[in-house]
Amino acid sequence: MYAESEGKLRETRRPVVLIVKLLVTISLFGWILSQVDINALASSLANTKLSYFAFAIIAHALAFLLFSVRWWYLYRTQDKTSRYRDTFKSYYLGLFFNNFLPTGIGGDVIRILRLRKFGCATHLLVSSSLMDRILGLTSILMMGLVALSITPNFVLHPNTKLVIYIIAILAPFGLLFLFSDYMPKFTRFILQRFHKGRFTDFLLHVMSTLHGYRHARPHILFALILSILAQYFIILSYVMIGFSLDISLPISVFFIIIPIVFLATSLPISIGGLGVREGVIVSLFTLFNVDTQAAIALSILYFIIILLISLPGGLILLSDRQ
């Protein structure tokens, strides 16, 4: 009876949470647009250099391709029968739904559910997705910290620097703990505090599989290299957009700012990162005397690129229904 009531409560909360996040997205985006001259923003967008914008699209498409290979490679480490063709379709469908769901986790759920229908093991899909996320976060932090260390006179708010350094310090210890023998024991200790059932058994299975990646270190290293290359192409896409808008900044600055943007848009407070992305980009780029209109134009053009690349993923959804 209690479980049934709890399930109904969760079902009631879902639309409420979605509505709140939608309102947050609209409010953030509306507030940012209210701070700029709409005519100047329209002029910036109209004067975009299309050649650089085209290169930005190509760079981001390559990043998405590398991300899909990374996830397939991590999953194939656990299931040798998996085919890249099936994984790519599911990954692309997840990218499509990321435009409408809060954070990329929603897209992860979609791609997992699709592959489940084709007989893939759920715990392997979940553990490979978690490892995929861990490597993505690790690579973007590595690139940001390297750029921060080699960029002279880069000024950040002390609180922002503190958060970056705390994450940088904790991340290696988190990875060491993940692959240590203490992690399975710790997981069992925590889950035993809850009522035992199918869900806790599933979590233990997922964590055990995730922990099993410690025996595939060469595979993890290769996946990390793929991740670094993919993140490089995403940052290169931002750089090309900057060139298209005549934003003159050292390239190393993009390698510092974009990891921060990535972390901010990962927070589940808006739909597709809209509003949050624009706010962070404006706050950081204006530190380097970039015009507010140009900073917002950069963010809008980046969002257009994501839509252009990912919207065809909806065709996969249509083909599955046939």
C-alpha cells in the first residue's frame, strides 16, 4: 500500500517538476534577452560569417560521432556482440531528446530504453552510460585545468576558482575509489540500509559491472582519448562561432570558459540547458570585454548547431514506430 502511494506521488511530481524547469528556462532566457539591444543582437546574427559557421557545424558533428563511438566502445567492453550501427541510432535518438529534456541524462535514459527493446542487458547499458559520463567529465576538467594553467592574466571570481579546484582535487580521488576494492563493499553497506528488493539488487549489479571496468584499463584509456578529442571538437566549434562573429580572444580562453559552461548546463534546472548556457557564456565572455550582444549571439548560434545536427534523430523515432 505504501509503495503504491509512493509511486502515485512520484507520478504526480513529474509534470510539476517539468513545468517548474520550463518556467525556469523561460525566465532565464527572457531575463537575458531583456539585458540586450534586440536590434544589435539581430545585426550580429545577420552578419555571421557563414564559412566559419559551416566549420563549426562540421566540428560539432565530428564530436557527436566520437561520443557515439566512445559509448559503443565502453558497452562493447562488456558485451562483445554489440554492433556500432545499433548503438549509433540509439545515441542519436538520445541527442534528439536532449533538446527537450533537462540535462543529457534524459537522453541517456532514452537510448538505454531503445536498446533494451533489442535485447541488450539493462545493467550493462546503465554502467556503460555512467562510465561514459565519468570520462566526459574527466576529459573536460583536464582540458579546462590545462588551459587555465597556461593562460596568463585570466581572472575568475574567487568562488568560481574555488569550485574548479575542489572538483579538480576530488575527481582523481573519486576515480581511484571507483576502481578500488572498497567501492563494492561501500555500495553494499549503503544499500543494505534500505529495503532489499529488485531495485537494490539491480543497483548492486550495475555498480559491480561499473567496478569491473578496472580490469579493462587499456579500453578506458582509449575511451578517454576519444573523449578528449570529442571535447576538443566541441570547443573548436565554439571557436569557429567566435570567428564568425568577429570575437577576438585567445583560443586558450575558450578552453577555460567552455568546460565551465559544460558543467553549468549539466545542472538539472532548465530544459536543454537553455538560459543557463546563455547566462554563463555572457558572464564569462564579458570578463574579456566581449560585447553582450556578441556573447548571446554565440550562444544562440551554438544552440542552432545542436538543433541542426540532432533534429534528424527524430527520424529514428519515426522509423522505430513503423
